[in-house]
Amino acid sequence: MKIAMIGTGYVGLVSGVCFSDFGHDVVCVDKDPAKIAKLERGEVPIYEPGLDALMAKNVEAGRLSFTLDLAKAIDGAEAIFIAVGTPTRRGDGHADLTYVMAAAAEIAQLARNYVVIVTKSTVPVGTNRQVKKTIRKANPALDFDVASNPEFLREGAAIDDFMKPDRVVVGVQSDRAADVMNAIYRPLFLRDFPIVTTDLESAEMIKYAANAFLATKITFINEIAALCERTGADIKQVSKGMGLDGRIGNKFLHAGPGYGGSCFPKDTKALARIGQDHAVPMQITETVIKVNEETKRRMIDKIFDLYDGALNGKTVAVLGVTFKPNTDDMRDAPALTIVPALVGAGAKVRVTDPQGRHEGEALLPGVQWMDDAYKAAQNADLIVILTEWNEFRALDLKKLARRMASPRMADLRNIYTVKDAKRAGFVAYDSIGRAAFRAEES
């Protein structure tokens, strides 16, 4: 089957590459000449483990290609996927559908034969019906169906999520469209991965509801962590005890500096706005958004407290700035709130991250980029762990402490323990939801 993928951002590129690995003939199209040129050279413009090798394999097999020419991409395609950006619109929290509707209008002008137009982008409930109206108005004679096929890809594990999904959600209005979508996902169906077929609105809502619920779990455990710090409980033990309950599960119960990334911040805001528009306030989601921002600011206070609020002139080494490991994505990362606060307080901030420098240099002015954690720690007064990259999970803490002017650590991912810090020679250590340690208090 020939598939056209409009948009070669994170969702579009990963989906296009994986569909081609299913055996489909996939053409990925984008308006950015530099991006297409890069892809044609075999270079992947995003960091996603394993994507470069999988892309090269399918290009070599002749199943995957890239173009700036939309007409060429959709010629003969049985399905056209729209995978363009839907950023939060300034001022009102709505998802900006400008690129989705522009793609729909262009498809209407160029498509000739029956085709299923599939929205892969995350869009508010009712968007696919708007897409249908846009296409119908632009080309009344076109024979087509629309479908909703939201993505559930975790950055850093996207290929596995696509190839071994918890479920595939497909919203359709006709059996004909359902048949096309079933044919596209047949390799997954044959391996017994669930294909959930719904109406358009339910498919759209599933995406928002799922992300809002996960964001809620993260925010809930962060609130419990704050309470643990005041009561003497240990959030790691609390999380484990909760997660063993089958009704709750252990995923997304890891206390940290707040959620970020390309999905949760944008989707929770959009869901809150959808609720307002329909006079059904999403009060839990609205609170989650508020508490998540407060969590990031609480991390700043925690860091400052390790030096009694006096960071002016101190050297701070920040380990990790991407919103999570195994990605180069900086969107809404806690680092974008925390690092500027350190710089603004007069600290000399050094940063190291395996993949974050490309985006981070522009987003985090006034910091010094270092090659690794040990170089960043040289003569530093304080270490802050912000992202739990594997490189930071097994550090030689004694080696770090010896290099530092005053070995103190704010472990905002709970990688280490007070015992680890004491043994290594740190004079102060704080984490999230657990007792802090200062040498003068021991």
C-alpha cells in the first residue's frame, strides 16, 4: 500500500519509517527544504534511538523516500496522514490547527482518486469533522474518507511503542475507511496487538484523556513527595507500595521536578480549554497544570536551600537539561524554569547533557557547556541532577566529591541516596520526597 506522510517532525518521521518497515511504500513530505535535504542524505533531524538505522534500512529497500512535492507524495496513495504541528495557541490555550487545515486544503486540490485522509496530529475533539468540511468545500467531487489515528509514542522509546503498542486507536465513519486502516495496521493485528476502532470524536478524546491522566499521576506523586518531606515518609517506599496495587500500577509514579516535553503540557492545556468551551470545566486537569508549575518552582527553592539561599558567585553543575532521557527535546523541560533562575541569582552555571546542547544553547543563554559530569563538577559548589540519563545513574560519587570545592547535591531524580552521598564525602544532599542531609546536622 502507498502511504503519504505529511510532516517529518517527530510523529511524522517515526510513523513514516515504521510504516515502511511494515512493508508499505511510504513517501514523507515536508515544506522545509533543509530538512528534506538532510533526510535524503540519510541524516535524522531528531534524536531517537534506533531511528537512523531503521530509516536507512527502508530507504535502501526502496520502501521509504522523502520529497518537497506534495503532489508527487499523494499520487496513487491510498492513505494520506497529516502529522503536522499543533502547538498551543498564544493567549487562549487552544491547539493551533493552522497547519492541519492548510494540509487538508492542499490535499483537496491535489487528490484525484479515493483516499483516506488520516489525522495523526493531536487535535481537539471535532477537528476531523472540520477537516472533512474543509476538503469537501475545496473539492466537492473528491471521493474520500477521514480517520483519526492518534499517536502514543514516548520519546526515547518511540520505535518500540509503534511496533509493540499497548493499543492502536482508529476513529472512522465508514467500513471502507476501516478496511484501509486495518490493512495498514495488519502486521500488528496478526501479532495480536489491540486495534480499537471507534467514532471520530472518541478517538480524538482518547488521546487527550490518556495524556491528561498520565500527567495527573505524575503531579499527584509529586504532591505526595512534598508531603513526605514534611512528615518523614520516603516517597520511593510510598510509590512502591502504591504501585503494587493492580488498580494503580507503578508507571508514572516516580517523583521528579515536574513533567515537560511536547505532549503533556500542550495536551493538558488543550483539554482544559475544550472543557471550558463546552461548559464542562476540567477541574482536575486545570489543577494539574497549576501544581506542575508550582513543582518546578519548588525545585528552585530546594536548590537554593542547599546554600542557604546564597548562590551568587557559586558554581553550579547541572546534569541533564532535556525533559527526559534518550531525547534531545527541550520543550517545556523543567530545566527551562530552573536553570534561568540559577543564572538570575548570580550562579556560574555549567551544563552537560548527552543530547541537549543542540537545542539548549539557544534556550539557555549564560551557561557554560561541558563534555561530561566530571568536568562540570571541577571546583563546583553544587551539583543538580535534572535528567536521569544512564550516564548519570552510575557516577563515581567519590570522584565527583573530590573534584568539587564544596560537595553538595540536589538529586531531583532520586537516583542516589543519603547513604551514597555520605559515603562519597558530600556535605549536603537533598532529593525529592525523602529526608535531606547536611553534615552539620548529622
